[in-house]
Amino acid sequence: MGDWKEYITELLTNYWSIKGRPDLFQDVVEHIMELYPERILEESYGQDRTDVVLLGEAFEYLQLHCTSALSSEDLEFMALTEKERLLTMT
């Protein structure tokens, strides 16, 4: 099954949907490599459980590092606020 980092990268690629952020994807891969530098989980958990653990770690990493991300609602509010500001300037 190839090397460990390749495995992690391929697994996460199957679930990754954030376009245009290969840097963030790489950060997630590196984070998991720091936590699990070797293919040791499979011995304890088996393949399916290992995948769940890795995906959980990726999800947790993104939650911790994306807390200041803007939602669609945030962007709409900002656009409305800016529009109101521009209208009051005239």
C-alpha cells in the first residue's frame, strides 16, 4: 500500500472539497503526520477504524484553525453593511 504519507494524502483527497486551498490541505496532512508519523494505528484498530481516526483528526484540525472563517451569512451581512455605508455617504 505505498508509503504512509501517500496513504494519508489519498485518504484525505477523497473527502477534501475546499477548492483553491492546497496549502490548507497540506497543513492537515502534515498535522496528521506529526500525530501519527508511522503506520501504527492499523495494528491496534484495523483499516476502517484507522481511516475514521485519521479523518477525525483532520476534522478537529480544521475546526481549531478555521474558527475565524467567514460564513455565507457573515459575507452577506458585510455586503449589506457596506452597501448601507455607501448609501449614507451620498
